[in-house]
Amino acid sequence: MDAVTTATLTIRPLRDDGPLPLLVEPAAGTPSLIEALPEIRPIVDRHLGVEGGLLFRGFALDGADAFRGFAAGFGHPLLTYEFGSTPRSKVTQGVYTSTEYPPHQHIPLHNEQAYTRDWPMKIWFYCQQAAPEGGETPIADSRAVYRAMPAGLRDRFAAKGLMYVRNYGNGLDVSWQQVFGTEDRGEVEAYCRSHGIDCEWKPDGELRTRQVCQGAIAHPVSGEMLWFNQAHLFHVSNLEPEVRSTLMELVDEPDLPRNVYYGDGSPIEDETLATVRAVLEANKISFPWRTGDVLMLDNMLTAHARAPFKGPRKVIVAMAEAHGLH
């Protein structure tokens, strides 16, 4: 699309070679992002479901509470981080650290909570402090990723679905208490029952869960087919070879902290996941953060990642509009 200027805002693609993300900037000065909400909402309504993501740049936003107010200003209560797969800390109500993985680690492209049957439709990232080096939040169009997957692979994932297996705790992964936010086994079992998750308590007192989920899915509004899963993150092939070898010596395959199979329980080939990773990488869109930026994504249309970084970096996240398959 061409640049559009309203009385107070300028809207244009950030990049010359594609519409994602759409950049929204003040036409003059540094107005408050909160005060600009009345004009921003119709822009989001018009563009988020088309381009898949908007980057708000050059606005004033005073900390986590103001960010919460902005994200909550689109008509849906902010969500808590339930059944998470990575460590996160609560910053304020409905706002969390984006990740607590070490700075040197790369987090591949993924759609938030696509390893479950319940996920947020909207996700916001607020860059409170841009890293001096690296630390981008790359994104990708899940429609383009779906189209770029080899047809046989894509159809297999869509038809069979995926079964995610998780074993919690034992010093190898996040504990079930942290993931479910409770010490009560009964609460865990009730959550699993209501969300279509099979759970079992192992002899050592730890928890194993299994859930069959989507490999690809149609967007509930547009009907467009999307690549929407986290097989490439959960599969044992995502581990460094030496880590994988050591882990397989410590535990049997059913007890790996996390793994994924086709929905019928059959193994997914390493080569298949290598192809998936290559397609994701080929569709990656990366741009440097500026301190104060807010990125808003349709979580189904657009995947996100994190690049390694050096120096201080602070990016926080909020999610809203729960959607699920039950």
C-alpha cells in the first residue's frame, strides 16, 4: 500500500519489499500512544487482519502500566500466561517479560501458544529498551509460510495434526507448578480436562501431558490457511546434537522434557523438521527495534522470534482475545 496521512498519523509499510509490518507514526511531535487510541483503533480494525502486524513508532508511552492500558484499549481483557512453555515473569497485571532465555540464544519463529488448542488472537510487544546490538523480534507471515511449505508435508501436518508430549520438572524443564500456576494437583487435572489435555502423574511425582493439536489451520475471520504449530520447537531435533545425545542418555524418549509426534503418535522425521525450519527462515522479516516501539500482531497471521543480543534489552508482552478449538 502507499503511504496514507491523516490529520495526526502517517501509515505506510516499514519495508520497501512488503506490507508487513505496517508502520504507524505521528504526523508531528511525540503524542501519547494512549491519547492516540481513538484514531488508532479504526486503523487496526482495517489493517491488522490484512497485513498481520502494525508497528507504532515515535509515540510517548510511559512504562508497563501505560502499555497495559494501550493493549487493553482494543476491547478485550488481557490474558494471563497459562500453560506456558518458556519462563516468563509477570511485570504488571496482564503484562509479562517476553522471554527469559539467555541473550546468546536464538528463539525461532513461532505463533504464540500454537502448541495448544487455546491461544491469543492478539499480541503486543513493547520495546522499553532496545539492545545496542541484535535483539530484534523477527516476524513472518503465516500465510506465506503455509504456501511455501512442500505440498506433501503441509497436507500431512494438516491431516494428521500434532501430538505434543511434555514432561515437567526434574531440573530439565519448567516445573508443572510454574506452568499451571498452582501446587494443587486437582487444579492441574481440572485445567487439563477442560482444555483437552491428557495428563498423568508419574511414579516420581512429576507430570506428563499429551495434547493433539493443529498442524495448519484456517484463520477464523478470513478463512486463509495458515502454518500454525510449534513442531520445530518441541521436536527433539531442535536440540544441539550434543545436548540431544546427553539427554537421551539421561532419560528414555517418552520422558524427554518435550517432544512432538504426528497426531497418531508416529514419529516426525528429522528431515521434515529441517525443511520446516528452512521455510520459516526464508520467510523471516527482521528490523531493528527502537526504544519506545510497540509491535501489534494478529497472532495467527504472524509468527515472531527473538534474535540474540548483547547489552541491556527489555521487551515486554501482552496478549488478548482468547481463541480455541474444543
